[in-house]
Amino acid sequence: MNYRNDKYGTPLSILGFGCLRFAKKGNRIDMEATERQIMAAIRGGVNYFDTAYVYGGSEDALGRILEKNNVRKDVCIATKLPHYLIKSRAGLERLFQEELKRLRTDYVDYYLMHMLTDTETWEKLKKLGIEEWIAEKKASGQIRQVGFSYHGGSEMFCKLVDAYDWDFCQIQYNYLDEHSQAGRKGLHHAHAKGLPVIIMEPLRGGKLVTLLPEKAKKIIAGYTPKRTPAEWAFRWLWDQKEVTVVLSGMNSDEMVAENMATASTARVGELTDADQRMLGQVVDAINESMKVGCTACGYCQPCPKGVDIPGAFACYNRAFSEGRGAAVKEYLKCSAFRKDSTAASNCIGCGKCERHCPQGIEIRKELAEAAKVLETPVYKVIRKVIELVKAF
């Protein structure tokens, strides 16, 4: 495993374990598989684990596994304050203590303001006494370092970096988002200020791996050296000295093994000009087929009417990258075949989802378009048959 230092010289594994997408058994976290994968990662040198208060069951699962295996001292835990749920200083303290209880620890190594949106939001937190609270927690040792995670444009990101003496930050960044979101400009600004940068969505919610259009897959498959799409995406990030840790939402044994192998050999400056041109061709191929830039982060969920928004968009994009037939077949599985329909056409246009979307997607408009493409006459007939079967 390769390591890069944080602001104070602590070595962090360049591969971080993202805890949003733990392995599932039905609707629950598969604790046996998750424990196996977490412990394999720790044995392989991974020491950075990223969770959050709003990642359903994630903090508790991580805490239980680390406690059971007596490895809390061997890892760094990063978790997040959902500032959007905080109305008072007392509420802030109550929520933080709940996180410590879930994590079965008495301190957090890296604490983030979750999805900080703009300087105005930070000013509101300051009025609640967040700066004094942070100082108290650092003095007591309950919080070691403080940062923020961010989705949005580079200009506001740079303003937020400058708004406080942060210890680190976290951004969405990958070869498809090189010049969107905080982008390369934001990455370099944070690095220039001495901030370690943690990378989320390195694979764009699977868009740069399983959801690549056929043209992009052929470009990668026909290129030498031979590497998987995931390996190219990770190496593109680790090629840059400004990147400290890259998070991966690992939920299979194979994924853990492959990512650790890549993280053990990746080096700054290893990609050639030819490598960069090839990835540029992949980006062009992706942009030709993509309709909705959804990363499947899940912040838009739950929908009051049960719409599986990320699932609908994944199928919608698939219709243009892999063909409508395959997309409709997948859409049937992830909407009509469920106990309660999660179809895009269930949307009533309330707009709740759009207020939480980090990508700024016009979700209501795009769901309507997805329904037009995916809910074909055949789909509607099959859905009706399924509903009749369910009624008996």
C-alpha cells in the first residue's frame, strides 16, 4: 500500500474505504461480508474509513466491526456532521455524541461538515458557535482534524477553502469531472493552501466502470498497457500529487483485492501523454451517450412516492449506452418487480429530491424523460401483470 501524508504528517493510505455502499443482504448491511472486506482492507494497509451520520447503518456497522476485531487504534475514522439537521449548539452536541456511540469510540480522527454548500451556510454555522465547539472538541481530543465535503462549482469551493483554517477537504473528482465540480482548479487551490484532498466518486457512481458505453469500453480494451476501467480511473487520480486519498465504496472481495493491488503500485507522474489522450477519447465517448449526470450518491432519497431515482437514471443512461432493450429489462427488475413500484412515472413533481441533489440535476424533468424512454407499452403490460399477481 502506498501512503501520502495529511497536514500534520500522518501517513494515510492512498486508497480509502468508502462506507456508503457496504455489501447488502436484502435491504440490510451484510455484516459478514462487510467485516470480511474491511478486515482484508486493513490487513492490506488501508487505514482511512469514511462514513457519515446519514449513511443508513454505516457508522454502527463500522463501529461494531472495528470493536469486535480490536483494530480501532489501527485506522482513521472520518465521519460527517449533517449541518442541515442542526438548529442549535445543543443539537450539535447531541448528534455528535450519537455518532461516537454508533462508532463505539471516544474520538473521531477526521470530522467533516457534510456537503457544505456555500459560505453563507458556513456563516450560519458560525452563528451557532461551530468554531468554538470545534475548538473545544479538538482541545479534548474528541476530534483530531476538521474539514468539509463539497459538491458544486470551483469558485465557491475556493471561497470555502479560504473561509476557515481547515485541516483537510473532500471533493468529487475524476477524469470525467476534471473541469466540473470543484475540478482541477479547486484541487490545486486546496493543495496550495496546504490542505490534503480526499477524493469521492472516483468512478462516478460506476459510470466509469460498469456503465461505460460500448465505444469507451473498446477504446480501453484496445489500449496498451492492459488495465481495467477502474484501474485507469484510480491511476489517473493517483498520478496527481495533489490527491491524498481516493475513496472507493468497496462491497465485494474482488473489488477490495483489485483496488489494493492498484494502490500498491500507483505513482505520481506515471501516466504518459498517450495515456492521457486515450482517457480523453474515453471522456468524449461517454459524453456522446450520457443523458443524466447522476452519480447514484442517494442524497435525493427517499422519495415520498417511492421512486428509485438513481436506479431510474442508471437505466435511462443505459438505454443510450447499451441499448433500449437491455435498459428496459433492467428497469423492470429495479422498479416493477419490487414489492412497491419505484417507477419514474410515480413522481408527483414535489421537488424534494432536487433540493438535496449535489449535481444540481433537474430531477423532475429528467424523470419524465426517463419514463418516456423506459416505460414502453411492453413495460406497462408486464407491470400490470405483476400488479395483478401481487394482488392475489
